[in-house]
Amino acid sequence: MRILILTRHFPPVVTGGARRPYLLARGLARLGADITVLAPVQPPALPDGIAFIAAPHPMPAPATSGLSPQGASLKDWMRANLMLPDPDLRWSLRAAGIAKEKLTTKPDWIFSTSPPESLHLAAARLARHFNCRWAADFRDNWLDDPLIGERRHWARRKAERLLARSLLNKADLLCAPTERIISEMSAYAAHKPAFLLRQPGRMQPAQDEQAFLSDKDAITIVHTGSFSLSHDDRSIDQTLDFFAAALEREPRLRLTLIGRLTEQEQAAARAAPHVETLGVLAMEESWRAQAEADILLLAVAPGSDIVPGKLSEYQAAAKPVICLGGGAWAKALMAGEDPLTAIGKLSDPQARKALADRQSGGAVYAEDAAASLLAEMQRAEENDRT
């Protein structure tokens, strides 16, 4: 099966959104599919079975959510408020033109993953051009709980709902990592097949993975990812304050932070005892660090109902997860227990294993997610034939 994947986020760009298309591409290729990825930045190397088309993206515009024209340049304000469905529209359509020029063989499927949602407009055009099928994947809610603040305006919401209904009914398949997002998409395209494509955590671990963390006498807590660089409401102070309180209960605790930090966050981490920062690591190195940690730390915005994709990565490491912040899903993950109380029990290796076993039921490897996607694509093809 020949599949063209359209994505705004893909390594070497370091974003949370890059994980899903990257792992699906690798899993699909490992299962024998012929994969072409279209994204802004050419990776230095690609696994076997994956080709790449570069569609360069201009420098990202400054955040304008909630700003008036006086708070940002008029051009930035107009892009954020007037371009539907998002300011990436011009790039997405230009990317579709590049795909038409560069693809040498007709794909069987186009797989577009958002955000940005404008990539689905590009995918619809490409599916029509190549006379092939199209699967639309949504990593986040589009309209019910939008990340883009401008979408909450009633006029904008009304216009985008009309766009969503028109666009999604052209897709052959809808998919998302949570039931909540599936429910939103199905409301606009009730007669289209939609399925839960679970968020893959990582590739199947290799047998010869080497040790990454060196201090085996400590009880190591690892956090991977960014804080304020990923979300305005996420502060490193939440994590450092929690660790300081936990350290008073268990002096053997050590905290390792992996990912992009601002200068202020780096300074705060350096000032905290028994905290080290490793910066940005390659995905495989991050997986090794997670696999060797005693405890994994998940820090999300307080009250957030959005389940982060990083959770599936943590679950695949089969280590206990302590969650700071979050909504009902986080309370379920922690079985209603306060994080500080929970971590106080994890000095015992048996307690760590018991918590990891209870939490790891959601773990999905890339190969498994890819297999479920291929099965749904084949089912859609068979339904068309019958």
C-alpha cells in the first residue's frame, strides 16, 4: 500500500506533535507499506521504506491569541483571526502543490494529521487530484475545545463548523487518539467511518539498548518535554516545587529534565538541589532514559482535559507515572491519590512495579498502531468494493 503522510510536525523538529506521524510512518514502513512523508524540514536520515518531500515553512508568526491589532502587527492579527481554518492555510495549499509536482507514483491513501486543520484541506485536494482515498487524523479537538483562542468567537466558530461539515464528509476515514475527539468529528460527519487510532508510545524496544542513566544508587525521576515552551499554562515551578517536597520525604530522589527549556527555566533547575538538565535528546535516547528511570513525571496544565501524547510514550516504558495537574483522566491515572503521597510510597521497588503494571494497560507500540490503521484502510476499501 502506498501512503502519503501530510504533517506540519516531523523530526528533526522537536515538538510533541511530531511523535505521532513519525511513529506511524516507521510502523507502517516496518509492516511493508510504501511511505512518503511531506513535512517542512528534511530529516538528516530516514528509516528504510520511507521517502520524504520537503515543503519549507516560513518562520512561525508570533502568538497572537487574544491580542488586538495594537498588541501585534496588523498582518499577524489578520492571519490569526481571518484565515480559516488556521494561519497555516497558505503553506498547506502550497504543500499540496509541491506534492503534485514531486510524487512520482499515485498513492493509494493520503493520511493528513492535524493540527493544523488546513492540512486536511490540502489532503482533500490531493485525494481528488490523484483519485485516491483520504484518511483525516485529528491529534486535538478542532472546535469543541480549541487550542486556538480565536476559534472561541461565535462568528468564527459558526464559519468553521460549516467548513468542518463540508470537509470531513469528503474523507474516506476519520481517526483520532481519543474517544472525545472521535465524538467531535462524528458530529460533523455522522456517516463516515471513524475509529480510535491509539497514540503510539514508541517502536518495539531493541534487545541491545544500552544504558543511558549512570546513577543507579539514586531513585531517578525523569521528565521529558518542555514546560512553558509547550503550553502557556505549564510552569516548571510546579515540577520543581513538587520535587523539593518529595525530596524532603526521600533524600535519594534525583530529577532529570530532558527537553527544551527557556533560560529562566534552566536557571531555576540549576538552583534546585539534585536536579540535572540534559537538553534535547534524540527520540531513541529519550526512550532509553525513560526505560531506565525509576519514576516518570508528567506535568500538565492544572485541570486540563486533554490527555497528552507523552502519556502513551511513558506507558510503553513500563515505569510508574506520577502526574501533576490534569483533569479527570489524571485522577484516574493516579487512582485518586495525591502525587506527593503516591511518590512517598515509591521508594519500594515492588510498589513501583505494581503502579507501573496498573498504569501500563494503555501502552501501544508503533507497529500495533500502524497495523490497526492498515486494517481500517483495507476495511474501507472492501466496503467500497461491496
